[in-house]
Amino acid sequence: MRQTKKIKKQTYASIRKRPWNKYVTGTGGIIETKVWREFVFDQFIKNKSWSGIENFAKQNGVYTPDELRKIIKDHSPIKSFGDANMELARIIYEVKIKNPKKSFWAICVDNMDKLCVLVKQDPYKVSKGENWFKLQKEKNNQLKRSHFSKHYTDMIKIFDNRYKRVMEKQKVFLTWYAQNKDSKDFLHFLYKTLKYLKSQNKKLK
């Protein structure tokens, strides 16, 4: 076994040193050998990295980042869930890991604003209960219940449905999570979105 590996390494080394025209001359030459085919395959695999995606895309007729994003979206393994629902599940899942005894309800209440954004709901138009409304009313006498289109209990039901739908395919989620748990891009997007929404809402203090 060791002898075979040694021979292959020596052959690879000799291949690299030879000019290209030495490979293709004559029938039954090195280009038709098993070692040559393995060498070519190995070199091809080495080039299949993220850094080579741009050239690979252009070679296959995809010339802009927008075109590539559309293709990825259209054929994504998580297309049926959507990346926003995966992020919603991620927020809840990470809290459960840190605090297994914390209830789903409490997790949603503590992360209400972020979870609302992920389901396309302005969190500043969600009522967080009667006591909360009374406190806000003391700060702004012009505040009305009609300013809030949703109640927080309704939002928790929506979060629950989205979370359960993702977790029905737990293996898909866990694979996605392993690849994305260190990424902060979506969190930065959430914070910027919340900052913008807050700047547009002057009713709440």
C-alpha cells in the first residue's frame, strides 16, 4: 500500500515537471493512464473552492452576482422554509441550548422585536399587553390602541407555527445551523432594521 502511494507521488511529480505537449503525444501515452486521470481529477477538485465560484459561474453563463443569487434562491435546499424562518428557528434554538428550562413563550417575549421583523411585522405596531399599553399611555397621552395592529400573543402563535415547520425537518436545520452559527450578517441586518423602524415610530418612548 505504501509502495503504491510512493509510486503515485513520484508519478505526479514527474507529470508536473513535464511540458503539456509531452502528455498528448502518442497513443497509449501518459494521458490514457489511470494515474494521469487521477492526477487530473485531483487538480480539478483542488480548484472547487469558494474563491473559484466567480470564474466557474462566468464559465457557465452566469455573469452577475444578482443572477447567481437568483439561481441559488430558486434551487436552495431550504427554499420551502426561507432563510428568515431559519434565522427565527436559530434564535429560539440558541436560547434553548443556553437555557433548556426557559419556556418557548418566554423566549418569544424576550426576543419579540427581532422575531417580528423575521415574519415581516413592524414590532412597534405590536401591543405587548394591557399593562404595557398603560405604561406607554402615561408617556404619550396621544397613544391609541388602534395604533397597534397586532397583539403579542398572536405573534407568538405565528412564531410557534414557523418554528415547528422548520423543526419538522430537524436534520436540514441542524446542517444549516452548523454552517451558519458563526455568521453575524443576518443579526446585523436585524439590528439595522430595528433601528430604522424605531426612528420611524415616534409614538413609543
